[in-house]
Amino acid sequence: MSDGNQDGTRISPQDPPGAPGSRRLVVIGGGISGLVAAWRLVRQVGDAAEVLVLEASGTVGGKLAVGQVGEVTADLGAESMLARRPEAVGLLRELGLDDDVVHPRAASASVLSRGTLFPLPAGTVMGVPVDRSRLAGLAGILDEEEVARVGQEGRREAFRLTEDIDVASWVTYRMGRAVVDRLVEPLLGGVYAGNADRLSLQATVPALWQRARGGRPLLDGSAPVQQAGSGGPVFAGLRGGVGRLPLILAERLEQAGAQVRTGVPVRGLTRTENGWRLETGTADVPEFLDADGVILAVPPAAASRLLGAEVPSAARELGGMETASVAVVAAAVPREQLDGLTGTGLLIPPVERRLIKAATFSSNKWRWVSDENAARHLVVRLSLGRAREESVLRRDDAELADLAVAELRDVIGRDVRPDETRVVRWDDSLPQYEVGHLDRIHRIREAVAGVPGLAVCGAAFDGVGIPACIAAADRAVHDLDASMRIDLRTLAAGPRV
Ligand SMILES: Cc1cc2nc3c(=O)[nH]c(=O)nc-3n(C[C@H](O)[C@H](O)[C@H](O)COP(=O)(O)OP(=O)(O)OC[C@H]3O[C@@H](n4cnc5c(N)ncnc54)[C@H](O)[C@@H]3O)c2cc1C
């Protein structure tokens, strides 16, 4: 381990001594991405290297957080994980949490169109109809003419897309703008809090990008696009909240000998002869810590600041990435006010000109929420905020909660008066995967790969969802391995060659 004890530098008082000659691998950021990266590192290197997670805030988890709304417990950030991908369910299994894996109750969500709620139709990919036999299910959300326009997609010239394009342009060209406004926007908005006119088809709906590249229509009965609804539950959650996952991971990391330090923002990152020097502490009283390898698992703006000195091209690319700010209003609603309410929630597209973009009826969606919480209350989560519409959130918590609840009353036609509300703001939380995103990520990774002992991951890279963050964390460990020009698995066998 390098000790950083040179002129002008100080070792943090908490700095662990470590065995002479051992290595220190530091993960910056204690969200799900950083914790998974650290977990993989620990599993690979055992006690041949010290693994340290530095988290700026007072707690691990980032956008995964369980909290209280009055007497009620709920997820206040991410609340479900795509189960059709292997990473999240695989991690839960690896952590021995199989018994705590839960799935949403099989109740459907609705979408608001022209002031009326309709069941969210089946046979779509991110809202884009892909199954001709299910076009009847679009009726109501789209008017007759709009449904007919979808059905005529095959009449459009089938040319092959060669370059990335925004989702709205392609879907409008193929099926008409109404599909974008009334089906795609509410679903994309749910995942990215973004705008279909800017989001990349290639990065956000890869299944449809593949079709577009092959010159094939979106609606194609002969070879349906892989879609939700085929085999096994689509989503999974964790009993007690997805927000428990980072807490469990941090505990397991410490049991495995790693350290997880919270309240330690990393303010600078510079290269040394043998590795990296991290600056923590304050500007007045800086503290320094040396590392052999670093994984950056922070949001793009923070990553851009930290890479500015050593990998300026990657820093510029990350700095140019937009993010959306969102807020969650969690409400504890007296049970009788929502008596008989069915469904897991509702989506509201921007074209409806509402403040809220989604409502999740958490007590309907997750059995643990209704089981664990007091019999008196049901939990409803209201989501607000989209990219480039931050002004919506510029209200104090009380006003934001009041407005959101008033809209819910209006949309579902019930006199909802929560006993408690809690507003959680997630500023700059969702990276926008705009046109050209994958090329940008490729350039960032290439630049970072040119610098030994450094790797990057996080929600900006391979998808914002939890499984995608886990996959990017896995990849970062692999990249670090490659860039340190050693095999982390052989560390235990002896000193560096
Ligand atoms: C409201 C909301 C709901 C969501 N719902 C879902 C969902 O249901 N399902 C799903 O799959 N995904 C969901 N997502 C997306 C998903 O939660 C996130 O993309 C994912 O959790 C991001 O994880 P991360 O570790 O990459 O980043 P983060 O969670 O942002 O973690 C990064 C960490 O780095 C720390 N940090 C920043 N700068 C520094 C620094 N200089 N030094 C040290 N530490 C630093 C931060 O404090 C933070 O803890 C949701 C996101 C939001 C905002």
C-alpha cells in the first residue's frame, strides 16, 4: 500500500494502516453501482487488497432509500427492479436474499388520455405497439384515426436507419405523433424523466433500434419484438424495500473486510507515480489518501469534476451529459379514502398538462407495504419532474405536496386527504440518454482505459435501472483489472509483477 506520507500531504486520521506491500482499491460513491463494484472487488481479491468505499453523504444507497412517511415505511427512491434481466435477481440470490424477493401483485396500471384513465395496453415496447393482434387495446388512449394510423405502419417506406435518432422522430414517422405523446412519453418519462424528442432510440429502446437498423417495421407479426409478458414476473422488489439492498451490501462488505466510509466527499483525484491520490477533507484542511486502483461510481457531474485534471476528454463528455431532477411525494392516505381502488398506479403523459407524471399505489403494488404498514394507511407515491422542466419543482415541500395530492384527487375522482406527506427531492438524478449517447459512453470508456488503475461506472453508462447499474459495476471491475495490467484474482498469490 502506498502511504501518501510525502511533503505537503497528510493521511486521514481514519486511514487504515494496511499490511506493507498490500494494495488499496478505492470505490468513490456508495450508491448501488459503487457498492456492487466494491462487492465484486472484495470477492475477487479476498484480503490481498484493501477495498474502501468513500461516500459523500451521511448514508449509503444514493437513489435507493427506505424511509418513513408518518408511521408508514416505504421506498422513497427506486422501488422495483427489472427481473427479466439477470443482474439484480442474481445479486439478491448471491446475497442469500431469495426469501425476501417479492413481485408486484398482478394488477395493471393505467394511463391518462384526454382526461380519462385507460388500462395500459399490452403488446408494446416502451409504449410502442409491436403486436398487430393487440391494436384494439389502444382504443380510447388513441382515437380511431390514430389507431388506424398505427395499423398502417407497413405502408411507410422501410429504409434502414444507419445513425442513432431520437425516439419521437422515428416513432412519429412510423406510427404517428399520438403514439409518442400518449404511450411512449409516459413510459419513457417514468424511466428517464426525459423527453422522447431528445432521447436516443439506440440507447433507450434497443429492441426497436435493432428493427429500425434492419429496415423492419415496428409492428411485425412475423417476428415479434421480445417484449414484457413472456415468461416469469417482469419486476421484482425486496420485502421491506429495495432501499434495504445498499444497507445489506454495506454490511456484507464490512463483514468481508472492506471499509465503507460515509460523510467523505472526494474532492480531487490526481495520478501519482504508482497510482492515485484522492483529496478529501475540506478546502482549508485537505486530507489525502493514496490508492492503487480507483473506481468512480458517482453521477456524471461529480465524475466530470473528479476526472478534470487527469482525463479531461472524459470529463468534458461527462460534463456535457444532461440530468433530470425529480421529486417523489409519498403520502400516507387513510385506508377508507382509497377503499376499492384497484391497480398498481397510473401514468400521465406531458400532453395532459398535469404536474404529476405518475402515481404508484404502493400498498396495492407490493404486499409487504400493505402487510407491514399500519392498517390505517395506504401508501401512494406521486412522481414529479422531467428534464428541462425543473421549474415545476421550485416550490416548497408543503406546496408541492398539496398540488400533487390535489391532482391525484382530480385524476382518480376521490377525496384523498393524506394524514402525512413527505417530499423527497432527487436533484440531477437521472442522466439523459440523448441521441449519440452510446458513442459518447464509448469515447469516455476509451479515454479512461488509457489511464492505468482507473475505471468508471454508474447510471450514466449502460442504463439507469438497477440491473444496468449492476452490469456497469461488473464491467468496471473487469476494466480496472485490465487497466492495472494485473489479474485481481491472482493478487492473493503474490506481489505485483
Ligand atoms: C426517484 C427515482 C426512482 C427510481 N426508480 C427506479 C426503479 O424503480 N427501478 C430502477 O431500476 N431504477 C430506478 N431509478 C434509477 C436508479 O435508482 C438509479 O439510476 C441508480 O440507483 C443509480 O445508482 P448509482 O449508484 O449509479 O448512483 P447514485 O445512486 O446517484 O449513487 C452515487 C453516490 O455517489 C455519491 N457521491 C457523489 N459525489 C461523490 C463524491 N465526490 N465523493 C464521494 N461520493 C460521492 C452520492 O452521494 C451517491 O450516494 C430511480 C431513480 C430515481 C431518482
